[in-house]
Amino acid sequence: MRPGTVVLPSAQQVSINFSCIDSNQSVPNHQTQTSSHQLSGDDLCNKGTGLVLEIFAGTCRLSKACRGLGLQALSVDKDVRRAENAVVARYDLCDTEQFATLEKLVRSERHRLVHAHFAPSCGTASRARERPVPGLPKDRQPRPLRSEDMPDGLSGLSVAEEARVQAANASYNAAVDLILILLELGVSISIENPKNSLFWLTSMMKRLYNKVPQGHFTVFHSCMHGGERDKATKLWSFNPRDPSTNMFATLALECDKKHVHQSWRPRFLDGKWIYPTEEEAAYPLLLCVRMASLFLQEAYVRGLGPDEDLVQQLQHDGSVGKRQIFTTQPRQQKLRPAISEFGYVLHVAVNLEEARMFAIGNLCPKGSKILARQVEQGFKRDVFMAMVNPKMASNIQEGETFELLKIGVPREPQQFIEAAVALGHPRFLMARVNNEASEAIDYLLGDAANLSLIRMAFLRKWLKRAKELQRDEAVLHSQLPDHLRSVLGGKRILLWKEY
């Protein structure tokens, strides 16, 4: 790729100029050209519910968490075997045609894209390969495939090892290509790998750092976000909308030593070795919800927050529900409920240790649901108690790091009935017409005498104009080819052109 730069004049107006793939050309070998994008007010207008991309989705837990908070999510991976009861869009980023197809999809959905998260495989870049596995025969011991001096791959590897490293490098390179395209479109980005992974030192990532030197690093232990082990994880992120802010800063929690960890020792089970590193590849569910909550905040800032009810949904997409006006309800949940589910939001403060195993239980009314959760620094009791509907699930010390949960509380039955009566039948919401059609209907249903006068004035105007154009019409028809003259005979072409 040709060299490029990233220019960030302000958080309000972002100009990004670097090499990116041209959607109007084929993309053999991911050839690129220079282009630019400005994040303008048009990009921030409300385009409906935001969409999150999860690239190298694996189990798809993050996508599920996003959907659970009301966002839309697309899981992308070339291997669907690890997906946990989830639909995966099968794209191999190393395949030129599939990359081009994914790029077209990204560009077509650019106005709805909230965030794209990448989790490249770290198998060949893992530092665990440098440590002997107790109890494993010498010929079965893993070998390092990279080093700090040679992060793109060691020399002297076997044919199989070399092929594996090159395949990983190709996926890293393609991921960076796609990241640069997304940044050009103004989409925020994050990349995840273990903290000590050699992935961060590869030439592919250095190419990204050179293009986007303002990127932010966030390090945390998975056990502080619901994981079973003290795995140190690192995120690189960048948000073109707000370049100076690290959107994942609240996740930067190191293990507080207040809980028990599972062992990192491999175990032999059912005739094969089970490595804890493989088990830790899947994100903890709590981490997914916390990340999804950050994406939800970004969606609201961009005007892409999920619609609460059918009225909001119709404001964003007038075509929604047209098929349901005269037919049955859709099988898929495309339509939002006519009445929003929750009557109000309850803010609950929980200390971090209890947050790992938090359950709503008897703390909130039946049917309540966690709408978002975010770790925050420096608890201030007075500030928290000044919030609307505050509630503490535990005794939190002043200045302590805690988690703020936003919990939706269902409407009372009487409230729901009153709102439903005020709204009327949902079918009347969906049976809408444009302004021109509405104006025509008003004329037809209005004063009959006035309608007759309007019709006569219309006919007089165009009959007069038809007479004025009669000679020109004759000249035009005389110049037409024989096959058209016979078809268009008697047609007032010039009159129709003026109308």
C-alpha cells in the first residue's frame, strides 16, 4: 500500500486521508488508492438502530450482548464451528472476492455502523509457546513461531509451521486493510489480543500505528470482568468522532486479588490435552455486556440508539410494517412494540466484586432487565443519590471504583393500558401516506363545489396550452421515424413534457 497519513484537526470535524480500497474497482491483492472522508452532520443524523460488526467473531458472545441491549450486530468469521447458537456471516478476509463483498457491505451500511471489533487469532503469536508444558512429552511441546526480534515469523520453521504463520500474517494484513476502510468511513474500531502477544509487534500492526498514531491502548485482567483466570488482555482502539478519548478506559481493571482463579495448568481429558488458553479465548459474558454498553453509548451519541417503540421506529423508517397493514404479524421481530416495555430506569450502584455475580433478584420489580452497565471510577454518594431513581446494591466506599447498572422497570398494568388507549391501534400508525397523497385525499374529501372549480381550472389551463402547442406537435410528429409515428400518432408529446 502507498503511504498515507491521518489528520485529526478536531473532534467535531475529522478528516482522515490515507490509502483505502476503492469500492468502484476490483480489489486483487487489496490494491488501494488515496481517498478522504469527513465526519459531517449528515453522518451523525439518525439513521435508525445502530449496527456493530464483530470480525473474527468466534463464539459470537459480543454480538449477542449487543443484540441484548437493543443494537443490531453482524458476526463475521470464516469458521462457524465455535459459534454458540448464533448466525455467522462467513467471510474469509484473505479471499480477495470475499473481502471485496464485505467491503461493499460495510460501505452500504456506513451510516448505521456504530463500531467494529476485531479479535484476530493469537495462536502463532502466543507467548505460551515459550514455556514448557508440565507433563507433556518433549516431542509434543509447542515451539515458538515468532519472537520480539522476528515478530512476523522465525526462520527455520517447518513447512507446516511456516504455512501457519503466513496464513496468520495474511489475516492480520487483511484485517488492517479493513480497519483503515472503516476508519475512513468514520467508524470507531477496537482490536483485541492478549497483553503479551507478539501480534502487537508485527509489521502489520506497525503499519496501523503509523497510519493512526493517536490510537489508545487499554489493558485489563479478564477475571475483573467475569473471567475465571487472571488473563491480561489488551485492546487497541480509535474513534474518529472523538480521537482524544479512549472509549474503553473504564475497562482498565487489574486483578484486585479478592477472588479465586482457575488453574492455568493444562489437563489431560478424554484422551487429549486441554489447554486453558483455548478456554480463555472466549470472552466472559460480563465483559461482553460491558463492551456492548460502551457501544450503546456511542450509538446514542451518533443518533443510532435502538428505538424504544413503534412510533420511533416509523420516524426512522417509514417503510417498516407496510406489509403488516393488511396481513398477519411478521415471524421475525422486526417491529418494535407499540408501547415501550419499561416505565422508568432504575440506577443501581454495585461494588466490583458483587458485580461479577450480580443478579436482579428481589432488588428490582419482577420483569426488570439490565439495559446497560458501566464501570466508573471514584464513587461519590451525594452525586449518585442525586440521580433519578438511585439504589445501592451494596455498601460502596467513597471514592471506590464501582459499576453503575441501568435497569429498566416494566410499566404498571394501568400505565400500560392508558398508554395503549392514547396511542390507538398500531395499524393506523403504519398506514401512512406522503404529503402529496395526503393533500390529494383532503381535496377529494373536502367541499365538492370547490373541488369542481379546481378540476375545471386544471383542464382549462392544459387544454389552452395543448392548443398553443398544436403546430409544434405536428412538426415533431412529421420528423419521427415511421415506426414511431404510427405508435405515437395523436399523442401530445410536448404537452406531456411540459407537465
